[in-house]
Amino acid sequence: MDKFVVKGGTRLQGEIGTGGAKNSALPALAATLLTDQRMVLRHIPRVRDVRTMQRLLVDIGAKVEADGECVQIYVADVRSPEAPYELVKTMRASSLVLGPLVARAGRARVSLPGGCAIGARPINLHLAALEQLGAKIEQAHGYIEATAPHGLRGATVRFERITVTGTEDLMMAAALAQGETLIENAAREPEVVDLAALLGKMGAQIEGAGSSTIRIQGVAHLGGADHTIIPDRIEAGTYLVAGAITGGDLVVTGCVPEHVAALVTKLQAAGAEVAEVDDSTLRVRAERELRSADVVTQEYPGFATDLQAQYMALMTQAEGIAIITETIFENRFMHAQELARMGASIRLEGNQAIVAGKKELTGAGVIASDLRASASLVLAALVARGETVIDRVYHIDRGYEKIEQKLAAVGAQIQRVD
Ligand code: EPU
């Protein structure tokens, strides 16, 4: 199993680029199941979750040709409308094939995801939504079987809580349903907007993506499309924190500044300078001592839960007490114990982490527990005295492409070892 060995203490300086958004690429790949025409997806990040989704598509019957960041997919036939446990357990986003499969093939069999490191994360809201479109849902042997032999019918669906992949799943199903679907309390994440743009190119009629109400007029067929995935706002945000935590001067290119606005506001409150160089470039400089700033995670456009762990690492280096409140997932503080092993002072109280800084961090052996937790350990290691060995970096490979090479290119002393 790969590990990262990091020697802390260097300021990061230079330019670092952002890849395509993992959480946009995954629904885009699932959307290829909606058509028998050729799909071309560009700026697809080469990360493990994307490879897992491609494997799932191949199992289902897709022909997938990947050439660097461009993936061409052709699903002439849905051979086996099934997402097996072996894949779903490694990547919950596999449930994104549910909606497209029921809509196109009239049937889907998808393993229940089970628990995950950051919380229970059920898919009950996806299922209730599909039921409202007329799908029959049955559960047996750890699998969900959804059927709609005569097709889906549009309906008004109000999500009782905001769900990103739930909104995406329903949007894809509704695109091929008969009549109109109204999604209320929809997720407003940029990834939802990107999926709507892709579906629009395929011939879907969708209005309102990016707002809380999405209106979809179902069509009988969808065609092929050529689409470029948006930049990864969580990757960009992670690099902004890397610049700030190391007291560096980092230019993050290929990003959408608006998508990381909530983080930028907090970085500025903490004393880092962040400037928009142009519409796809941000520069972060942290020459002064950092000070604490509280954060509450929220759905977009609020502060992303996917940046909470990285921000916690930053707050260990800020003067004062920072209260970090996690409202999206019930168990997303696994990194706190590992940060504490490096010398951080963090007290957990329910869904709040109280971080007292500034504490000197020292290198230690730590274990990555999930994707964003591993990113926070890398960030902490960049400022720790001495050497940190981060185990189980396969978690980070799920969502960051070549993070060690990108960080090394701007001055980090980080190496991947077997
Ligand atoms: N929820 C339910 N029932 C459902 C669906 C969600 O109770 O049927 C709950 C969840 O357990 C959670 C909350 O609702 O407490 C919000 O979950 P959501 O459905 O929005 O999360 P998701 O769609 O499974 C996506 C991202 C996550 C990101 C969250 C929140 C993808 C593939 N994943 O997950 O990304 O944290 O939205 O923004 O888009 C990551 O990239 O590290 C990651 C975990």
C-alpha cells in the first residue's frame, strides 16, 4: 500500500493547476447511460473514483475509450442494469446509475451502499424520489431493485433535505420521463449545474439548475454530446489552504473563483490575502500570522463540507480558538484524532470541533481515513517539524490526481513510497 512521506517546513511558491471536478465527472459518466449515441467527456480527472465508475459502466454494457482526460463512451445496449456490492462499497456514487438505468432500461439493481467513514449516508431520498416518478422499489439481499417497465412519469418531488447526488439521480431519470418533473429543495451545487448543462446538450429540457427549483420537461430520446467538465472546486480549495498554511505565495490556475468564494472569505478572515488574478486564477499569500475564524459547513453556496478537514488543519496554525461546525455529515471528524497525534489541540463536542491554535505540529505516522481527511493530513504535514508518514493514501487517490507531484512542483517535500 502506498504511503506519503512528507518533510514539513517549506513555503509553497509558484503555480499549481486544477483538474476536472471528480463530483461532476461521476454524474456525467452515469448520464452516458441515458443514450445509445456516442458521448465525449473532456477534462475528466484521472482519479480512482472515475476509474471505478468507468468499470461499472463497462459491466453494464458500455464501450469506454479513455485517452488522457478525454473519455468516449458508447452504450449501444444496457446489457446488465446492475451495480454490484463490490463496486458500490468502494464508491457510494455508484448509486448515480440508478436513475439513468430505470429511465432507459426500465430496471436497475443497485447494491445498498452500507455505512461509510463519514456517516451512515443512506440513499432513501433517491429511492423516494424515483418512486414518485412511478418506479417500483423493492429491497432484498442487500440490493435495491427499481423497475418501471412502462416508463417513468413526471411528478413534483420535494426533497426533505438537500441531497447532491439525489438531485442528480432524479434529474437524469426525469429527463426521460413522460411529462414534467418539478424538483423542489434541489441541491444548488455547481456540479448539479454542470450535469444540467450536459443533459441539455443531449436534448433534455431542464430549467432552473443552480436554484432550489428545477423544472424538467421529459423527452422520449436523448442524443450524444461533447462536454467539458468544470474545474474541481475542492481540489482548488485544498491548494488555497496549502498556500495559506505554509505561509506561501501560490497561484491556483484553472479554477472558478466563484465556486470557492465561501472558503476565500474564511481565508481572508483568517488573515491570508487572496486575490482574483483573472476569471480562472486565484493567488493566495499568507505573510502575516494567521488568526482563527469559525466555520459552519453548509450546502452550496455555503462552506463546503468537503473542505472542512483541510480548514481544520489550517486552524491548528491560527492564533485563537476556532469552532468548526459540521452540519452535513454526522461523523466527519476522523482527521481530528490524527491531527491531535501531530500536536494539534482539538476537542470534539457533538458536531463541533474546537481547535485551539497556534500549536506547533510535529511529524508522526498517521493514517488517512477518507478522501478529504487524507488531504488535511497532507496539509498538516507540510508545516509539521520533521517527517510525517501518511498511510493508506489510496483514499487520496480517489479524488486528487497526482497531488504529490503537483505539491512537489511548488516546493513541497513529499514523496510517494510503496
Ligand atoms: N442523505 C440522506 N438520504 C439520502 C441522501 C442523503 O439521508 O438519500 C443525507 C446524507 O447522509 C448527508 C446529507 O443527506 O447527511 C447530504 O448528503 P448528499 O446526498 O448531499 O451527499 P452525496 O450526494 O452522497 C455529494 C458528494 C460528497 C459531498 C456531498 C455534500 C458526490 C459524488 N459526492 O455526496 O463528496 O460531501 O455531496 O456536498 O458528488 C467527497 O468528494 O469527498 C464527497 C464525500
